[in-house]
Amino acid sequence: MFINNEYIEGLLEEAKSSTDQEITAILDKAEAYQGLTHHEVASLLMTEKKEHLERIFHIAGKIKEHIYGNRIVMFAPLYVSDYCVNRCKYCGYKCDHKFPRRRLTMDEIREEVKILEKMGHKRLALEAGEDPVHCPIDYILDCIRTIYEMKLEKGEIRRVNVNIAATTVENYRKLKEMGIGTYILFQETYHQPTYEEVHLSGPKKDYEYHLTAFDRAMAGGIDDVGGGVLFGLYDPYFEVLGLMLHNEHLEKEYGVGFHTISMPRLCQAAGADLSAFKYLVDDETFKKLVAIIRLAVPFTGMIISTRETPQMRKELIKIGISQVSAGSTVEVGGYSAREQSWAQFQVADDRNAMDILSWLMDEGLVPSFCTACYRKGRTGDRFMSLAKSGNIKNVCHPNALMTLCEYMLDYGDASFQEKAENLIQKEITKIENEKIRQLVADNIVRMKHGERDLFI
């Protein structure tokens, strides 16, 4: 097994003796966009020296700017079912938490998607609890099909990422054939004793089956997978090394590691008692974790949700986060209801989508609704090759500007349109390739005359 508790604990203990010279050499390597081994990550995790931490944050910001520029990818979660047969200590969906369960009908999903499309979203993360009776794979496939079939006056969902329980190769193949984007699954914790302690019963209690889900996904043809842990269940430094070892395993076996890493941390949920968890992560430690992961895997997208406050999201975007949710609800049917119900967790950033986009632009960032890579076949190792060559900026930044223009025209009020137009015109001048710069300018004119969904 590629995760070994004793090995990780030994790495952390050994890293305590890392010298200043060794830390400096590791940071020099990271600053050259070369990524880091898990041994090097361990050394950075264990340092508490102010000068080291300051340089870690500086390099993380430099990497973020060099690879991702000032664009931020936008998405929204869509919770379709809160039925769950698992009993997980930290989760509001756990099977012994008594509340009225719900599974959306296809008509209800259409209503949710209409609202999301009116908000301007093009990329969704479909979420569901694990229940083979109330939420089988055929139901999930029907949900995806329903979402993709919807074409409204001003938009459609162009990409559905899927965050559902670990399943079989056959089911992953079905998801691939349905045209999903990224398959996302959080390991929750890589520390097996803790994993077994917090997962009291249900199929999710099987640590090894959960851990090897991405291997089965790859066997089923899904080459874009997104990992993550729930920080706060166990020692966060152990968890970061677990992520690194998992990523290295995927790279070794399949030629490509995580497409994204999500960064949730344990927060309050109805039915969950946080007093039982002794590894809750404070803000400063959390920022350190984000920065070190950005140094370690510079070309892997990093996701933060509305679990975090606006101020924390602002700080994390500067040091590594490349995707954020906007206008989110984490309740089944929540976009239609917009009222308190039984959520999987509580959100801390409850601003609407346009307010979040406007805020991002005030910060000099370009909100992106782009889904071009998936429709152009730039996935898996093909995407990583493009990213590592530095050529990703020739498609992602231009596409971000075109999707922002589309949003501006279809959903923005006068104030938003003025702000977006000024930002777009400023950013177009930054496109180095003359042909691409002219293509973007021409496409923006075409969009102003009514065309949509133009991309490179």
C-alpha cells in the first residue's frame, strides 16, 4: 500500500532536524517551479522559523502568478441527494442523524439548474450522499444527463464534475461515457486508525477501498481526478504528506496525478460535535498548508469553498487557490429554497455570485467560467504537459476573458458591465501572442453581436 502510517510519521520526525541550508535549497528548487518530493515537503511542514515561512508564502504567490496569472475559475456545487448509509462522526448526512431526507426529482434538478444558469454558472460539482437504494449510479447518470440536456436562453452547464462515493470500475466507466469533467473524492484522512474511528459504519468504513478509488477511476477511463482531505480530523502535516504520496502513486502508475486538490477544513454541521476533534486547524496553519502544497505541486489546481470567510478566501487566493465557488448553497434543493435546512456543513461566505465576481475584479482578478479544456480533450497528462510547458497561459487567460465577457453581457448590470469591460480591455493587452490577442478581440466583438461560447 502506498500509504504507510509509520513511514509518514518517520518522515515528519526526521524532518525536524532539517538544517537552514537544506530548507534554503528546497525553497530554491520550489522557486524554479520544479515541484517538491514528499521528503522536501516534510522539511517545510516542520519549520516554524519566521524567515522560512515568509519565503514560503512569497514563493507560493510567485508560483500562483507565474502559472495561473490572475484568473480564478468559478464553480458551484449542486447537492442532489442527502440520503446516506454511512455513519461518519463529522458529517451532517450521517445515517443516524434524524432529519427529513430528500432526493431531487429530474424536474427539481431542472429548477435548480435554471437558477444556477441565471447566476451565470457553467461548471457544477454534483454532490450526493452514499445510498445504493435511494441514490444508485443510474440516478446519478440521470442527473448528469438532465443537466447537460438543458439549454436555456442565455446559457447552459458545460461541465459537470462529480463528487460521489467510491465505486466500481464499471460505474466509473459509465461516468466517463456520460462526459463528466473531474471525478472528485476526499480521502477525509490518510491516517488509517483515525479513518476507522470517525467512519463508524457503512461502506465508507473500508479504508483501502476508499483509498484505491482513483485507481479504479483511472481503469474506467477517467484521467482527471481531484483529491483532498478534511483538515481537522488528524494531524494536518500527516495529511499533507498523505496527499503527496497519493499524488506520486498516481503519477507513477498512470502518468498523471491530481488535477485538483480541494482544501476543506472541518466546520460546524448540524448533528456533528466539533468538541470531539482535537486537530482543528487554525487560520495561520491553514495558510501554511495551502502555500506548501502550492510549492509542492505547482501545476495542480487548488480549490476552496464557501466554508471559508471572504477574508480567508482573499488571502488563500494570493498564495495558491485557483478555483472558488460562488453563490453556493450546500443543501439539497437549496437554490430553489434558499432557506435553512439540513446542510452537510455550514457556509461562511454567503454573498451572491455577482457580488463575489465583482469583488474578485476589484482585487485585480479575472473570474473564469471556462470549460474549454474538457471539450478540446486537454485532460489528464495532455493538460499537465501543456501546463508544464508554460503554454497553458495561451489558452486559459484568453478563454477567461471571453467567458467574463459572456457573463458581463448576459447577466451583468450597468455597474458590473463597466467594471468588467475595463478589466477585459486592460487584460487583452497582456496577451503576448499577437494572433491570439487579435482573436480574443475579434471574438469579443462577435459576442457583443450575439454569438456565444467562443473559446480556444
